[in-house]
Amino acid sequence: MPSLSQFLLALVQALLLFAAAPLLSGILRVLRAKIHTRHGPGVLQDYRDILKLMKRQDVRPPAAGFAFRLMPIIMVATLLTIATGLPIFTRATPIAALGDLVTIIYLFALLRFFFSLAGLDSGSSFAGIGASRELTLGVLVEPMMLLSLFVAALLAGSTNVGAIGAAIAAGHIRSVGAVVLAGVAFAFAAYFELSKLPYDMAEAEQELQEGPLTEYSGPSLAFINWAMALKQLVVIAFFLAVFLPFGSATGLSLPALAIGLLVFILKVGLIIALISLVENSVARTRFRLTSQHTWLGVGIASLAFVFYLAGL
Amino acid sequence: MAPIQLLLVSVALSGLAALGSLLAGRSESSAIRIAGIGGLLAAVAGILAGASVLGGQVAVLDVPSPFPFAHFVLRLDPLSGLLLVVISALAAVVSIYSLAYVREYGGRGVGAMGFFLNLFVAAMILVVVADNALWFLVFFEMMTLASYFLVIFDQDAEAVSAGFIYFLMAHAGSMAIMAAFFLMANAAGGSFDFAAFRAAHPSEPVASIVFVLALLGFGTKAGMIPLHAWLPRAHPAAPSHASALMSGVMIKIGVFGILKVGVDLLGGGVMWWGILVLTFGVVTSVLAIIYALAERDIKRLLAYSSVENIGIILIGVGTGMIGLAVHQPLIAVLGLMAALYHLLNHAVFKGLLFLGAGSVVYRMHTKDMEKMGGLARTMPWTSLCFLLGAVAVAAIPPLNGFVSEWFTYQALFAAALGGTFLEQFASPIAATALAVTGALAVMCFVKAYGEIFSGASRSRHADQAHEVPAPMVVGMVVLALGCVGLGLAAPVVAPVIGSIAAATLHMPVVVFANGAAVMPGEAAHTSLSTPLIAILLIALAVLPVLISATFKAARAGARRAAAPWACGYLPDSHMAVSANSFAQPIRMFFAPLYAIRRTADTASDHIAHGFGELVAETRRSEPLFDRALVAPVAEAVGGIGHLLQRLQSGNFSTYCLYIVTALLILLLFTLR
């Protein structure tokens, strides 16, 4: 069982991510505007949007039931739960009993379950198609994500995310090639989870009227937008914790945690700069061709597995 | 009472309930009550009997039987105790549910239905405790026949044809099992006692043949792909409470049989047995869930999902058998424990889902999901229970399906770290397949729940539906609580199942729990705490609720819009995503895997067609026999008759002539 300080750290890091999530999406918007050479809103625009939506009326379609109503809350709660389990500023997981890679992947499945169900529950055809696409992407990405993590876990000898990160940071890894390839495959899989161009299939704004979000309004929409930004931050943190753990705090002392926090911010900044470059230089992939991209990812993950077997 | 006596009481009560239901057939309400309450009492006794041996004791009953070569031996060990608890627990819930559900079948022989259902439960209980090959086969056959009569209960063309395929395949399977047992009996010096089988230790080639025969035979019962063809037809055809028992527990008897022969009787064997089981498990789980996704008949979807879960259980069994063969106790116990845990969990959530589907069909009178929709508003209890079952079967934390899949992953991980290359190669592939299965299961059950209970209603029946009677709700709620309980109480349940696995394998106990967390063995660097996940999910959900509440004064209350947005067109129910179109992307991306099924179906069509040809040929050869054999004989007899008729002309003088001639001949004889 986690000690009190570990438990506090877990809660603090989850709440920090929650508070910073709209900032992340704000920065991405500013970067997008810069690449388009236009002015665009400030970095705090998403906070203002959320505040405004909180004061707007909640309008629900006639067919909507409790799945539609509860989804925004479940989405936020699930992402916060994942955030408590990840090692973010530290090397080790604050709560070890939440930090298993299988647990984290299946908590994302909980999110996907209710996100898609709410799409069906709204009775809108756009939301229904968005739901179907969201789940299909899950099917296509899952093998890539699990196999790459499994290879890293085998090299580290544990399925705990913190233990994998610690082994990689310490260099206790038998085959470097395998871990690099696994990292590439996992980064690819994580990019799908960001719902960014070219893979924003489910929430495609122009194609599907934002898919499962079509019928949401008011505070519900505010929470979903907030949670989507939080999901991006959590996915980035997941990648950093496993494959780029360098610089995070090894102990629980305050100075170490402060340095860990700073390093985390730097790493996230670097990653979102990369994401912004990718998403603004490509067009959306045709949905029926997505499987070709995911097979490539599965191929990279399989290659990592072969490298692991060969010990390269 | 001693475990064995409780067991006998349970079987006797089942038998009495079966007979009582049959005798009271005229008065339908009393037949339903006798079958239901009798079944419930029998199930309670069964649960007590099973639970009392979970700790590790073994109870044996040996009575002389009419056959000198086949003692009537019953043996309750931890493994059969677990199966006994699973069978009895589901039978108890089904008995409660049947009190209201069976009224749907009024006027169509509910007495017989109660008879076959109770007989079916008693037969399953006797199969898992029988400790003699002959009696095992007798009870196995009894179980097959009782369930066959439940499958054909509707008596329509589909039910009869499904029943026929079930009958055919079940007996092909029994044949393989029989052959396996005869080979074992041969090796055991002619005795049919399982005790003699255990002591026999046949040579490796013989043991391998026995194991493969048993795997095929019991695999047919379990619905393992490619021997599954009967399952998605027979399970939906039976009444829903019988489908719950068939999918929830009967197919587990197949897994139990594989374990019984492979681990208990043959004691482990060689590594390729485990690899074979693992391969069957992987293929079964991935293919079955892909097929489930394409279904629009709710009960067929659930039946395919049962096949998928058998695959997941077999992955655990295979990993355990690999560990046993290479003498790695941790992998063996972990794999078997994951399999047994999933076996228990699947019985609970699949039972729940079939009862939920039964409730929906009870009101809708159709199994087609495209004609449902929006039932969450009119059937809130059914909807909530079905949702819990769907979340559990999709292996979503913190419910029970996730816990056993987590252990399956951990078993595969331990095997992947293990010594041999084959283990290192096969286990990560199996884990990846399990991940794909998990993602597909999520999609499948979002579709099932969403199409039935969410959105707008798509038919008149769906508009007018209302909640099912209390006994049916109680049955579903009990199982839904089971899903939550077996998930959250994992730190209590896991060690118990772990000790059953260790006792079955005769291996040291592995540490599975520490405080509120479960872990795969003492040395593992990972753990899982479902209670903690549940607490965090609930506690952190308070945050958005609070934030929303602080702005409540600033905004107008929620309102319902007139219609969902459809780009300015008037939306109608055909615009919403249907069960078919929802799964369309998967059908597109996995087209080759559906093509396999088409080929396989054509093959089974050929077999069915071939059987038809055989029947026709037999009919044609019947007259041939008539012409060649029967007709000439008949003609000859007739001809002789005609000749004899001429003797009796009826003329008095001719008769006098006969007498005189006879006298003359006698006179000549005496004179000589």
C-alpha cells in the first residue's frame, strides 16, 4: 500500500495535469496559428472557452439517456485515475498498484467504452459513426501499443511502468536496438491516441461534425474539451515515463521533485513542438487506408520483438 | 454434513425437482414453482458441498455398482469443488429467474422444460465429480441429451436443425473422449477407475494420442474453433435461462475435461501439449470475437463471445500446462489460476448477459438488435445489469473480467521471461492477440448495449416495452453484484483460486495477494488493486461535479432539444447507426478473417449436404433391397400358397379320393 506522501504526490500530479491541460491545448492553438502565419487567440483562450461554456445551458438530444449524461464525468475521472498511477515527476510510480501497463491500457479502454457509448446514445448519425471509428482505431492501435510495451517490459523484467522507466534510465537494458524500436512503435501508437491530424478520425471536425461531441453543449462540452486536452497530456506523460524517463526525480525530496517537474515541462514542450509540426503539415488520412498505417506500426513493434529475441 | 452427503442431497433434490415438475405438468404454475424452488434448494446444497472442499481436502465415495469393472466412485477435490460452486451458483440464479421467465412458454410443456433443466444441472454436477471413466461418460451423455432437448424446445425449423448439428457434433466429440478413455484403460490394465488412470503413466506416444483425442473431444464441447460450429446455433435456439447455463457452465465442462485428462490423469506431459492448447486459445479468442462483432442477433453475438472467452481460458490453461511441462511452478500455477478465475468470472457475466438478453426478448419478442433501441428508458434495471455485464465482459477495470485477464497477461509475461525459446516466442504473440481481443470485445459490447438500450427506439415493441417481473430482475441483480464483487474482492478471491490451482497441479502455493492488492507471485515487481481503482474513480468523479455545481446559478437548467443535428434535414430512425453499419469498418479491415469463416461454413455445408446425400442414398437403396431380396421371397411364398390352394377345391368327392389314396399308401407301407 502506498504511504501518505506517495498518495499525496499522486493526487497532486493528477490535479496539476488537470489544471495545465487547457494550457497545452492553448499552446497547440497558438503554434498552429503561427505556422499558418496568422495571429490567433492567446495561450489562455481554452480557459476562457471552458469558463464561458460552464455558464451556457446544457441542451440534450431527445434520445439521450444516462450514458450520454454521465460520459463527461466518467471521462474526467478515468483520466485523473490514470494520471495518479503514472510516474510523472518521479522515476517510480507513486501508487504501484495502479502503475501496471496492462491496467493503464485497460483504463484507456474504460474511457473509450463510455466515449463511444455516449456517441450511440445521442441518437445522432454523426456521433454513431464517430463512435464506430473511435473503437475501430482502438482495435487497430492496441496490438502496436501492447507489443511495444511488452518488449520494453521483458527487457526490464517487470510490467510496472515505473520499473521499466527506471531500467531504461539506468541503462540496465540487454538490447538497445529493441528498446529504441519499441519506443518508436509506442510513440506511433500514442500519436493515434492524441486524436490529432492526420488521425483525428473519430472527432473529424469537417467530416463528422466532431463525431461523438456533435450533440454536446454547455458544461458537458466544456468537460469533454478539457478531458480531451488532459488525455493528450496523459498520453504524452505515459510515453515519457516509459521511454524517456531521463531527469525525473529518483527520491521524494522536494528539490528533487521540483527538478523533476521542470524536466517534465521541458520534455512536454519539446514533444508538443514536434506534434504541432506534424499535425500542421499533413492532411487527414482516408479512414479506409488507416489500417495500412497501423500495420506499419505493428511491423515496427514486431521488429522490436525480433530484436529482443535476437538480443540486438 | 460431510461434503459428499451434501453433494448427494443436491443431486437428489435436482432429481426430485425434475420429476415433480414433470408430474405436475398439467398445472403449469405449480410445475414452474416446483422446478424453480427445487432447483434453488439443490443449488444451495451444491454450493455448500463445493465450498467445503475449496480449502484442499478430498472427499471420496465408493459404492459397488452392477458392473464389476466400473465402480461408482464420486470424488470431490478442490478443482471439482470449484466447478461445483460455479454450476450451482449459476443454477441457483437461473432457478430464481425461471420462476417468471418460463411463463412465456405457457402451454408448450413447461413441465418438461423444468424436468430437462434440473436433469441437466444434476448431470453436470455428476460429470465433474465422477471418478470413473464409464460413469463419467454416462453422465456426460446425460448432460448432452438433456441440453439437446432444451435446444429443440421451440420445435421450429431453426431449433430442430440447430439441435441436429449439436447432437451430431456432441457425439463425434464423445466418440473421441471414449477412445481416449479406452486407451487409458488399456494402459491401466483394464480398470476404468480414474485412480487407476492416475497411477498408470502410459508411455509418451500413447499419452500424447490420449491427450490429443481428449483435446478434440472436450474441445468440441467447449466450442473451441474450428470445432465450434454447433455453438452459435444451439445456444441461441434454447430458452434464455438454458442458454445462460449452457454458455455459462456447460462449455466449461469441456475445459474441465481438458484439465482433467491433461493435468490430473496424465500429470502434465510434454511441452507441445501446452503450446497446442495455447495456439487453439489464441485462434479461438481472436476469430470468435471478430465473428461476434458482425452479428445482429443478440443471442448469437453472446454465443460467439462465449467462444471467445473459452479461447481466453484456454490461453491460461495452455500457459499453465507449459509451465507444468518445463517444471516452472510459478508459470504453471499462475496460468492455471488465471484460467480458473476467468472460468468463474465468465460464468457470472455471461450468465448475466444471457439473462439480460432473455429479459429483452421476453418483452420484444425478437432477437434482432436492429429492431430494439432506447430500452434503457423503459427497462432501467435490465439496462443497468446488462451494462455491468458488458463492462465486465469487455475486461474493463475494476470489474471481474479485467482481473482474470490481468492474471492471464501476467502468466504470459512470466512465461515470456521463462527459459525456453518457444516460451519466449509464443507468449508475447499470445499477449498481443489477447490485446486485440480485448479491444474488439470493447467494440462488440458497446455495440450490443448501444443498439439495444441507447438512442431512439426503432420499433413499436421497443416503445411499449416495460420492466420484466421481479424474479427476473432479482436473478440479474444477483449476477451483476457478482461481477462487481468478484472484481473488487480480488485480493480475497485470488488466493483461494490460486490454492485450488496449486492443489490441482500438486505444486507449492504462490502468493497472490498483499493487503488490498493482488500480485502474480511474491517476487513480482507489479501489483493491481481493484478496490483502489474503484475508490479513485468515484472520488475523482466528484471534482467535475463540484466544478459544474459552482456555475449552476449562472446558467439556465438543462433542456431537451427537439432532434439531433442532421445538417438541416429532419432526422429519422433510419439515419442512426445500425448494428450492421457500426461494425462495418471491422468487416472492411478484417475481410480475410471473415473469408475464412465463409470457407469453413462452406465446408460444414458440404458435410451437412453430404449427410443429406447419405440419407437420400439410403432411401434409394431401400427399394433395391426390396426388389432383390424381399420381393422374390414374398413371390415364392405366394406361389407355393397358390399351388397349395389347388388341393383345397371344396369338392366333397375329391376329399374322399384323398382319404382313399392316403389309406392305400399306408396299406402299401405296412404290407412291405
